[in-house]
Amino acid sequence: QVQLVESGGGLVQAGGSLRLSCAASGSTFTFTEYAVYWYRQAPGKERTLVAGISSGGTTNYADSVKGRFTISRDNTKRTVYLQMSNLKPEDTAVYYCKPPGWPWGQGTQVTVSS
């Protein structure tokens, strides 16, 4: 069974950093062929796109995280990362990763205290 599993969330003070990981499992999954996107959902709000990276490494970001978050991928490890710096309380959310059209995973909770 192919799936992506998010990890790396936690509790951090404002101004701190976290690195989220999105690791692929399943031997039939050709990880390098897929674009992968990070989304987040804060309590009581809709899920929104945070960042994305294409199969070729092209990246894009929501305006709210530009200059603070960096998305990258390591195809040898079949993992996509989201490096988050200068975190703000409004970054508090459950973070999810997936390619377009895939089902949602469990996500990883990020909580930023003021």
C-alpha cells in the first residue's frame, strides 16, 4: 500500500523553527514522478495550501509563509521536507502533505506559543 506519512510537528515558541517530513512508503510508488504539496488546517478554518514542489524541484509558496518556510525533496530518501523558521502563533495548525488527487493522511500538529 502506497502512502505518505507526515512527522516532525510539535510545540515551539514564536520565532522558533521546526522541520516537517513527508515520507513515502510502498515499493511500487515512483516518488520522483510526483509533485508534493504541504497544506495546513487551523482549528475552525479551512485547509489551505502552504507550499508545493514539482517533480523537477520547482517550488511555490503561500504569501503568508514566503521567506520563512522552505520546501525541499530528497528523492533518494523518498521524502519531502518543510523547513519552517520564524514561526508565528498563526502558523498553528495540523500540517498535511500529499500529491494532487491523493487521499489525506493523518497530518502532524504544529503549535506555536506566543
